[in-house]
Amino acid sequence: MNQKGIFKNVVVKKYIMGLSGLFLILFLLVHLSINLCALIPDGGNTFNELAEFMDLPVIKPLEVGLFIGFIIHILDALVLTLQNRKARKNGYEVSAANANSKWYSRSMGILGTLLLMFLIIHLAHFWFPNRFTGYELDGKESHNLYQLMLYTFNELWIVVLYVLVQISLGYHLLHGFRSAFQTLGLNHPRYNTIIEGLGVIYSITVPLLFAVIPVILYLRIHGYIPY
Amino acid sequence: MSHGDMNLTLKIWRQKNTETKGSFETYPISGISPDMSFLEMIDVLNEKLIVEGKEPVAFDHDCREGICGMCSMYINGRPHGPKNAVTTCQLHMRSFKNGDTIVIEPWRASAFPVIKDLAVDRTSFDRIMAAGGFVSVNTGNAQDANNLPISKEDADESFTSAACIGCGACVAACKNASAMLFVSAKVSQYALLPQGQPERKSRVLAMVAQMEEEGFGSCTNTGACEAECPKGISISNIARLNREYLGAALSSK
Ligand code: HEM
Ligand code: SF4
Ligand code: FES
């Protein structure tokens, strides 16, 4: 029965979920490190140099890999979620699920959908103009990603959006980080505390730092804090 | 039967058979003793219904001491009611307050179709067991026990996993109606013993395949199963199943 293709199996689909999730967790670390450079008060030079490096042809395969990682994670999530829905067609009248599990553990699909919606907006803000259409700042064709960042975070609602989505990310990871290890079979009394601890630290620190960047840029642009 | 002074309102799922659509019926009940078990309380209700010429509520039960796993009832939004680590038959009416409304539903999972009222068909678990939950032994005299050395740690761990009574509370509690806790307990129980080694790989592949065929969901590690399991089966078994499956899938033909 295992002949009919192991990729069709639920447990295998879960390995793919866990692996793609861990891959995205690693990616966020790289992404965050680069973004934090935008806060260096050198007029965006360091950040732009890194951005130019990321435009080099050697990075291209990594970018494609990242897209594939996202697509696999999202499609696998969709397939599993639909399968799980089918496993209970008639729901309960009363549910006291808070007595046995955390709301965010039960809401990975919704939290992930929020992340996906943000991802599309986020790509439209930065990746798309940077890669394809190019962008005009102050009326002239520009290739200054730092300037584009300042331009984007000039708007308060965009800053608010970027901050709020980090809450979804934080909760997605608060469950996802340790869940990925469990899915891959890595559950051992000796390491569980470390994995859980790392998960909590990651899920709080990374979204917090991501949120801080647009806030600081906004405050600087509007002169609330000095450079 | 002893009488007490608890008055309750029961909201119970009534469903004639698998094909018909069910609905809730409300039954006021009085004279309940706090020392009664939950099933005894339902017995009182059923006696009353029979006297009134109505159809009694169908529910599964057998041992009434927490070992057979039959007494499936989803009580006020939780399998086996508000207490942890007990089955419905071990739940007492003192866990409720006088005047409470108690909502009682059957396990809800596509792989556990309702037979009637609160009784569900759990033969899907039997078919998963038939797929691999056994060891093949040669007939003849029992072997000398010392021929099969096993560490105390593994023996204990296997025994703890074997404590699963197949009640299905894990499936009932899981938002995905996943049977991973049950299957992982059964896989672990054999994977840890010398007797389980010959069929170790084929067992996990076959049981997982059957689990999927029965229409159970996948595991998203919410931990609801572990929290609701009357026998305290740990989700570390699910991680073991995930490891066992990976090893078996990669190395078997
Ligand atoms: C940067 C973004 C993201 C990261 C770092 C991330 C990370 C993770 C991790 C580590 C898991 C746990 C995997 C497991 O339990 O084995 C997970 C699960 C999940 N993710 Fe994401 N994810 C991200 C984006 C998304 C998006 C955009 C979606 C949906 C559109 C999504 C939907 C889900 C769902 C539904 C699950 C639960 C699936 C399951 O446990 O079966 N995620 N994610
Ligand atoms: S694992 Fe626990 S909840 Fe699930 S069937 Fe076994 S005893 Fe019942
Ligand atoms: S009736 Fe046997 S466990 Fe409850």
C-alpha cells in the first residue's frame, strides 16, 4: 500500500509542512538581518549595498527557491486543511476547546491566510517595483530601495499594517516553531525545553524587530526622533 | 438507586440512525445524587423516558470502570466531560452544579458515523488495528522470558502506550478529527518491544495507510488529544510515529 506514492500520505505531507516552515523560519532571519541595516544612520548606504548584492545573478536561484518554499508551504497547508475539514463534516454544538488547546494552535490556517494577504501587499510594495516596473521617487526614475522604504513608510496606515501583521506572524510561529520539530519526530525530554524556549524567543523577538523598523523609519521621516 | 436533590437540564443529541438528520432534545431531570456517575444519571433519565413511553437515549457503555473505552460522550464541549484523565463512566455528578444545563453530543468525526443518538461506529479503529496492530508469534511452548531481554525503560514506555483503551476521545477532541494519538500509541507499544521488531516497518506503514483510508484528519500538533485522553497518552508517541514512518518509508521496498 506504500507503493501508491508516499507523497500522497498525510504523514509525508506533514514532513513537507514542517520542513517548509523551518525553511521560512531561516529565511526570516536573513530578511530581518538585512532590514535592520536600514536603521543604520548612514543615509541607507549599507542597506542599499546589501540590496544591490541581493540583486546579483548568484542570488537569483535563492530567490526562486524562496518562492518555491512559500508556494509549497501554502499549497500543502491548503491540501491538509481541506482534508482535515472533511474529517469532521458535522461540527459540535458546544466546544470548550480552550480547555485543551491554545487558540493560536487551532488558528494556523487563519493566521497563515493573514500572512499570505500581507505577503501579496508586501511584494507589491517592494519586490514588484524593484524587480519589474521600477519606481519613480520625486518624479525621477530611481533605484534606491532605501528611498522606496522611506517613501512607503511615510504613510501611517502602512506602518500600522506592517506592525499588526507581526502579531499574526508571532502567533503563527509560537505554535509553528515547536510544531515543526514535533512533526519531524524531534521530541525528546532532553531537548524539548530548548526547542520550546528557542521557539518562544524567536516568535517574540523576530516579529518585534520586524515591527520596530517601519515604526522608527516613520518617526524619523516625520521628525519625531532624530537620525 | 439513591436519590439526591440535583436538578439539571439535559440537552441531548437524538438521531434515529446513520441516515437521518439528528437534532437536540431538552430533558429536565431531578432527584439526581451528586454521587451518581454520569452514566447512572443517564440511566435515571432513560428509566423515566421508558415509563413515559418514549424512546430511551442510546449510548455506548460496558465496563463502567474506565477500561473498555466505550462510553463516548461529548459533554459541554469536551470528550468525557469537564474532568481530566477520566472516562464518562468515571465522571461523577458532583462535577456539576445544581441547576446546570448539560449538553451531550456524540463523537463527531466522519470516520465515526453516528449509529443512533450518542452511539457511534468506531470499527474504523478496529480496521486500523487489523492492518498492523498485532505481532505474529509461532505456536508452541512459551519461550523462556530471558530469551527476550528488554530494558525496564522500554518496557515501561511500551506499557504506558498500551494503556490506550481505544475510546476515541483523541479524535473527538481534535479539530482535525485526527487519530494520530491512538495510532501512535499502538505503533509505539510494539515498536518498543523485541516482539514487535519483525513487523516494525510494515506495521507503521499499514496502520497509517488505513488511518488515512478511514478518513481521519492529519495532526497539527494542537495537543488537544493529549489533554483529553483519559489514559494520559503523550503526544511524544506521535513524534515517535513520525520517526518510525520516515524510517520505514525510506527503507522499505
Ligand atoms: C514567513 C512566513 C511563514 C513561516 C515562517 C511559517 C512557518 C510555519 C511553521 C514552522 C509551521 C509548522 C509546521 C508543522 O507543524 O509541521 C507552519 C504551519 C502552518 N502554516 Fe506557516 N509559515 C509562514 C507562512 C504561512 C502562510 C503564508 C500560510 C498560509 C497561507 C501558512 C499556513 C500554515 C498552516 C495552515 C500551518 C499548519 C499546518 C499543519 O500544521 O498541518 N503559513 N508554518
Ligand atoms: S489515545 Fe487516549 S483518547 Fe485516544 S483512543 Fe487511546 S485512550 Fe482514548
Ligand atoms: S464504560 Fe468502559 S470505559 Fe466507560
